[in-house]
Amino acid sequence: MARIPSKDEILQWISDNPTQTAKRDIAKAFGLKGAQRIDLKRLLRELEDEGHLEKRKKSYRDPDRLPPVSILQVQEPDGDGDLFARPLEWHGEGEEPRVLLQPRESDPALGRGDRILARLTEVKGEDHAYTARLIRRIGSNPIHVLGIFRKGSEGGRIMPIDKGSDKQWVVPAGNEHGAKDGELVEAEQAGPKGRLGLPKARITSRLGDPTEPRAVSLIAIHQHGIPDQFPDDVVAEADRAKPAGLTGREDLRDVPLITIDPWDARDHDDAVFAEADDDPKNEGGHVIWVAIADVAYYVRPGSQLDREARKRGNSTYFPDRVVPMLPDRLSGDLCSLHEGVPRAVLAVRMRIDASGHKIDHTFHRGLMRSPASLNYEDVQAGMDGDPNDKVAPYMEDVIKPLYAAYHALRTARAERQPLELDLPERQIVLSEEGEVTSIDYKERLDAHRLIEEFMVLANVAAAETLIAKRTPLLFRVHEEPDADKLDALRETAQAAGLTLAKGQVLKTAHLNRLLKAAEGSDEAELINMATLRSMTQAYYNPENFGHFGLALKNYAHFTSPIRRYSDLIVHRALITAHGWGKDGLSPEEIERLQDTAQHISDTERRSMTAERDTTDRYLAAYLSDRIGAEMGGRISGVAKFGVFVKLDETGADGMIPIRTLGAEFFHYDRDSQSLMGADSGTVIRLGQRVTVKLVEAAPVTGGLIVELLSLEDQKMPKGHGGGGGAPRGRGKPPRRKVGAAKKKAAKTARKVKRTRR
């Protein structure tokens, strides 16, 4: 009779024979029969209890090894184009192993996020632990979850952090990934959702304490899938970069190109200079130089840096951090036009006449050296008669000529009539610990407008040059509003006693007249917001459909290649068009310009959403200690489930749930975007002034709940504002009352037809 093997012998057998791990396979290997199999069962259970083995249906395996057939999730290709995958069945205590995919010619194409069933082979002496052969692809990407983990007796639950969501997920025992109660976690769906009960999830990442101030932007980064860690090969490639020399470049180091940026800017990707044009044929005209960091010299097509930059699409800006498109070695050093150091640039020299119209322009690949890095406030103070020691040396020869050219451009702008929205930009001010200290509105200075006008002119020049040279590029496209949105804006204006003419080709000048008519009135903010919401969203496209908002036929982004991939494409196109080197647009890039345009338009929207969500969370955190406070605001949205209020002091959006409006039934009219009380006839509509009380502020979700106290300085009728979900005892009003309510709403609101976005 064979002897009973030791625990070490059993573990060695399982390690050497990963495909034969069922109890019967082990018994057969050691020649165990009858009662000896009972002893084997006891030993296997002990090994399982001690953590050396994990039972998987009817087989056993070493938890620090992957099973020979595993479920994997495909990752992004690395710098060499190799596909790696992460194992979804890893239960070991150490770092999860890397798995290299070895596709065969007959295999289907795999992409990031694909889940596959694969056969694994363990390898030694490589930077990966396993190789994998595809067996089959198994469905679509899993649902990803971000929330707060609440530990239970067996596993736990994930509570939502999305504003307005109450969906929870169950985390079965063994799927907690070591998460502690109250931690912010990232998880994915674990198995199909059953007909009954909550869906199941498997925690994949622990993100720390959600109440920490620095967690606010971290939530947005993970929630929206923004890459915030550079792969090692990308950083290594950036670290190997050397400063560009003068070879193949024009020497622009004697041109006093200065940078003007926010006081806290870490990078400087544009520099400007202007002087009077000495051509007697252009009396009163100006010469303007705009120099932009030559990012294309360092980020070559097909490189690891290029792949990562394209994947990110753009930098993302949060109040406490920036998620850059390029590693700091480039964005903060070699591509940043720092004071006093030579830097590679693509520059455009433009001549304008006395009225600000561009006469001609030429592009140059050069080397510059900025004499000064200045900020907006100091430059403006200098022009207002109070220059500091930093600005004073450049006032006569640099700064005043810049403003002279800007005033000429303003004349041309007034003639062109781009859209002139007046929507102040909020600025969240943080302490060193990351806590909100104040919410300010950024002051708009002529120094800001000067740089904007110079950049717009340079972008136009880039587009015109590439069109003339028949070189493919990405245009910045902003199409005119569609008819339905214009009708909604027109009727919103009518409700405010204003007019937007109908029956003519819409121009930005028509919208500017509407905005001017509303200026200074109580409806000014409402009209500005309604005009903004009527606009289509700008995007990138290889075809030129013009830029409606700027009132320009030809427009491309050229001035920010450190933070926008679109601008890098335009730089490469200019290099190709001028024959400046081999670092221009590659044939592969040209072929996929449409895909690139769609991708970077998507990443731009992703960043905008993440930035907006982060602002909402910071505002909620800032207001969380003011529960019960009364605040003024204006109704910015009406829905069937409640009313949205934009608060005056902070610009935050609070919601009044419809259940808190009182005991009567409120009828929602979609056409007029209004609510009407069936008994009192109270009409709640867009643009009305309100006083509200802050009831709830949730920093984790960014949600604000407020209670309505007064409407247009009139206290709510009796029975209103009681809140607490008071039952609406009268139920739905009779149909004749609905009709009467709609008539009154039409008369009061003048039938505001508006779609809320």
C-alpha cells in the first residue's frame, strides 16, 4: 500500500502539474485508494485552511500561481507594440503577475479592455511571469464602479458617489481586495446580474480616505478613466531628450519674445512680441510675433511619448493638480519657454494694418531666448501706471507696443463680431492642505484679452497656411446652432421681454445684440446661459466647417502643443508643409486623422466633465459647514422631479426636490419649462429670483439640496417649503385644472420653450 504523501509533496505535485489538480488526480498520482483518500481529503482541507491552496470547484491550486486556463483583461499596447493582460483570477498576496499575449495570425484583433479566456504558460527570467494564447473572447468590457466600501459580516457593499445615484453593489466575501470600511474603492462587475437582489462587484483598487481634500480630484480621475501615471518607458524616453540646438533653425534669440501667463503657471508654451511696421505702405500697422514651443521636435510620430500623448489627448486641470499630456521633463522643462534659456519654437510673423486686419504672415522654425516671464496682473498694472521692478524695463519697447497692436486687433474684432458671452469664470482657492478657503471669480484684464487675440490670429494663420499648401490638418470646428435650440433661445428671450429676430441667416452679431440688450438687467445671466446652451459643442475634424462662435472661416489649434494633441498635429503639418525635417506628419498619421479627431474630441469632453464634477465636489465641501444658511439665487433649470438654482455667492447649483414644494400638486409643463401649483397657481420658471435654505451638502457626490423660501421676493404660499417630503394630499389635479394651469403658465412665462442641457 502506498504511503500518505506529506503536505510539501502535495504542494510540489500541484506546482509541477497545474492541469491535474483534482482530488482524484492527486490520489492517482500517489497511488492512494480506499480509506487513504479520506486522509488525502483531510490534508487538502488543512492546506486550504492554512492558505497554501485554494479550492476551485473540484480542484485545488496554489493561490500564488495562476491557473493554466484563466480569464484575462487586455491592456494598452506598450511602447514596442506588445500586448499584455492582467489576470482577473489572481488571489495571491504579492503583486499580480504580468502576462504577455502571443497572438496567432488566425486570432481576432484584441483591444484595451477586452476580456478573454486564455491558456497560460509560466516563464522564467523574463519581465513577465506568463505567456498566454487566446482561447476565445468572452463578451464586452465589465461595468466599472467607484464608491465607498462598507464592510459587512460577509464581504460588504459599495455605496455610490455619483450625484443622484442610489445604486449599491454587493461585494461577496473574498472580493474585498483588503479594503477597509469607509475607503474609496474602484471595482468591476463580478458575474452577471441576477433577477433579484443587488449586482455583485469585485474590488480592484483601494483609493484611500474619501474625506481627504486631495481625494476630490482623485475621484474624478478614476471615475472618468483619465490616465494619471506615465508608463516607465514613456518617462525614460522623455528623460533621454536633449535641448534642441541652432542647426536647421533661424536664430530668434535677439527678438524680445516675452511670456505672459497666470502667476502660478508651471509651463510657458507661448511667447509674444510686437512692434510698429516700418513699411511706409502700412502706415499705423504692426508686426506681431507669436512663438510656440516646438513640441514636435521632442515627440516624434510613433514614439512611446507620442502614443501616450495621443491616448491622453490633452492635459486635465483640477484646482489642486494637473494631469499633464506630457511628462514634466518636457512640459515643465525642455518645451517650456523659460526666461533666459534657449528654446526651440515654431513662430509666426504676422503683419496687420491699422484696423487690425492681417495683411500677410510667415512661419519660421527657430531658437528663441525669452528675456522675461511675466504674469497678467503685473503686466496690466504696468499699463495702468504702476509697473513693478520686473515689468518696468520692458514697458516702452515691449509691453506698450503689444497693447498698441492689441487695440488694432480689437477694432477688427468689433467688425468681425465673435460671440461675446459674459459668464464669469469661478476660481477655487485652496489652502496648502487642499481645503477650500474661498470661491472667487477671475478678473478679466486687457492683458488676458491681448494674449487671446494674438493666439486667435496665430491659429488662423496656421489654418490658412496649411490650406494653401494642401497639407492635411485638424481644424477646430464650431458649427452654428440647430433650429430647435435657436427656437428655444428665441422663446426664452421673449419671456424676458427681449427679441431675437427670426427668418434670417443667423450670425453672431444677432446674438451679440440680444446679449447687449440684456446687459445690466435681472435677466442678463439667464440670457447668457441660454445662449451658451444653444451652442453646439466644438470639436476636431480633418474637414473644415468653420468656427461659428469666433466668426471665422478657417481656424485650427496651433498655440498649445504642450497640453493639446491637436496642436501637435498642426505643428507636424507645418513642418511637413515647409519641408523642415523628418518629424512632420507621417503617412500613418494622415490615414488615421479622422480617428484621431474623434478620439481627442472625446478626451476633451472627458476632461471637461471631470473638471466640472470636481468643481461641484469642492463647492459642496466649501458649503458643508453652512447647512441651514439662507442664500440668494436664480432658477437655472426646471424638471419634473425638481428645480435647479444657481447660487449667487458661489455659482454652485443646488436642487429643490419637487416633494419639498408643499402639499399641493405641481404640474410640469415641458414646453414652457415651468411648474405650476394646482391650487395656488404659483408658477416656477427659468430665471426667477429665489431665496433658498441649504439643507444638504454632500462633498463625495457634489450634490447640494436646498429648500425654497421665497420666489421673486414673495414668500411661498401657505403649505409650501415645509419640505421633509410632505405628502401632496390632493394628488393629481383634475384635467380642467391642468388646462387652466397651462394657460396661466403660458401667459406668465410667455411659453418659454427650452431644452435643458
